[in-house]
Amino acid sequence: MAISVVTLGRLPKYLRILKKMQLENINNVSSTSIAKELGFNPIQVRKDLACVSKTDGKPGVGFVVNDLINDIEEFLNINKSKDIIVIGAGRLGQALMNYSGFENKIRVVRAFDVDKKKCDNKKIFLMSGLKNYVKKNKISVAIITVPREAAQVVCDKLIDCGIKVIWNFAPINLKVPENIRIKNEDLSASLAILLNSY
Ligand code: NAD
């Protein structure tokens, strides 16, 4: 089922609190309690969950937490492990590599950089090894955290290696062919929206 980007953006939030409930050995949950926990509209939550869940929340019982987690993970395609690489092991690249808040099957496995001094040959490697690694390990997702001036060249290189999905943090709108999925994160744009949305 196709759902809106806004709904898609809410699903990881549901997942986060469902996983917290799972750790607390809570077996069932109603859409109303999920809505309350997140400060969302209960009708919205019911609609969202109806889009992704194969089971209904039974009246008086609610959803089975484990089943709902599985359904959302399956829907988001994060039920299988996904290895991601980072290009540019500077401040942001290293922060993303060390970030533990991605879904547990999504792992930032390796970073590549042009700067020999940054490479420890454990997690950070020279760019010269990029193509071989991507092909051998069938990597399809990459994060770009290089300076703006280097980003388009890095992007083209990634596509040439076989990368299909790019998450770009450099402040530039990268040009990619139609078959490549890209998200350009733009902190200035987000801040402009925030400051002007009163
Ligand atoms: P940084 O200078 O700390 O790191 C950049 C890294 O990219 C360096 O290790 C450098 O050696 C490497 N690099 C340069 N050219 C390369 C190339 N051609 N191929 C591979 N590696 C290359 O910078 P940063 O602060 O981590 O920021 C990285 C990017 O993210 C920038 O475009 C910046 O504007 C953007 N950004 C940074 C932040 C932040 O909080 N630091 C936030 C949002 C966006």
C-alpha cells in the first residue's frame, strides 16, 4: 500500500515506543495509548496503523506489540539487515558512524575518506578501496558527509560503484539519475521553516 511521506515519517516514532514497551514486557497496546504517548491524534494513529498492520487492534485488547513491531519493520523494509557506508569521516561522518539510534538492523559499517590520517583500516578506509568494497558486499546505501565542493564528485563516484540510495548532508542539491534515490538534508532550510512557522 502506498502511504504519504508524512505517515512514513511517523512510523519510526511508533516503532521506537513499541520497542520500549517490548523491553518493559508490555504485550498489548491500543492505538489510543500510542497516540497519548506521542502526543498524536488518536484517529491519525489508528489510520496509520491500519495502513501497515496485518492485524487489527482488537477492542479492549489492542495490538499485540511484537506483531505490530514486525509489521512496521516489514513495511519499512528494515526487517532485513542493511549495511550502510559513510563517505567523509570528519565530525559529522564520525558522529553518524557512532550513532546508535538507527534501527538495530541498519548498521553504518564503514567510512571512506581521502585523508590517510583519518584511516584506521578498521572502520575508516581510503577512498581507493570504495568500489571493491561496495561491489563485494553488495552495499546499496551511502551517506555523504564531505565538504560541499567535493560532494558532487563523490556522489558520481558512488553511483558508478553501484550505490542506489544516497543520504546527503553536504549543503548542495546533488544531481543524480532518475533511478537513484536521494535525500538532501538541508539544515538551513529546516531552520528557516522552524523560525518562520509561528
Ligand atoms: P569535516 O571537515 O569535519 O569532515 C569532512 C571529511 O570529508 C574530512 O574527513 C575530509 O577528509 C573528507 N573529504 C573531503 N573530500 C573528500 C572526498 N573527495 N572524498 C572523501 N572524503 C573527503 O566536515 P563536517 O563538519 O563533518 O561536515 C561534513 C559535511 O556535512 C559538510 O558538507 C557540512 O557542511 C555538512 N554538515 C555538517 C554538519 C555538522 O554539524 N558538522 C551539520 C550539517 C551538515
